[in-house]
Amino acid sequence: MKEKWIKVGSAPDETNALMMAGILQNADIPVLIQRGAGFDAPEFLAAGPRNIMVPSDFFEAATEVLEDTTGSGSWFV
């Protein structure tokens, strides 16, 4: 069965997305960073919004972790 990944948050750019992904990974939560719609061209490099994706089984835990990171630039779904 294929694992379902869902959006747990978003970031305005790749730098903030990497920071959020690192926080989740430190909590042993698998994470994927996905470019936002319309920004999937390589010319945008690190610019443009990113979706923070986690397996559906980790959604609640990821939400709790990101809510505890006040001031880290978290933008939730």
C-alpha cells in the first residue's frame, strides 16, 4: 500500500522550508519539501513557496512539533 503524504505547513521559500524540515527530522518525523504550485520551474531556484509534507500517520505529531517552534517562521495549513 502506498503511503499518503499530507501538507502540515508551508514556508515562503526554500530556506525556511529547510529549517522546518530540520525541526521535524530532529523529532524523528519523516518530511518532504514540495515546491508550491507555479514555482516548480528550476529558474526559481530557492525562491517561491514550499509545502511541508509528512506521512499521514505523523500529521498530529508534526503539527505539535511545529506549534512549539514559535518564532521559527512556521506557517501552518
